[in-house]
Amino acid sequence: MKNVTYTSHLELFSNVLNNRFGETKPQNIDVLWVNSLRFTVNKFIAATVENTLRYDDEVVVVKNRGKNEQYNGKGLQTKSFFGIGFTYKFL
């Protein structure tokens, strides 16, 4: 479609030189995946929907087990974004 654009960006990273286990071989892969959908409504208005997924083995995330019970562990982090903007081209 002419007025819809989808982009996806995936980054995979493994730190060989410095990991928390003191080893110099790649252990775990960090993931950053950004998906973006842009809609051009008309000549002046555009909308964007974006979703970001991030996994890093060394980042501790607070999780819930039930009522008033939390623990720290590894987990997937997500970020979602929705935006509407006004656009105008100058010559």
C-alpha cells in the first residue's frame, strides 16, 4: 500500500570480552527488535505504531508471583508506542 510503511530492525549482540561469568567466550545473546508501522492518513496527518522487544541476560526484571509476592529474574522487556503527528513540507 502506498500510505502504509512497515519497518523491522533486529540487533543481536554477545559480549565476548566481558560477561558476568568472567569467561571470554560468548554465552548469551542480547536481543533488540523494533517493529514500526507508519500510516499516512492524508497530506498533513501521519500515525505511527511501534513495538520494541528487548532481552538482556544481565538485566534483572521484577516479576510477580501472585498477591504481594515479587521476585527478581530474567525476562523480556517490551515497549509500545502510538503517535499521531502533523506533517508539512516546505518546498
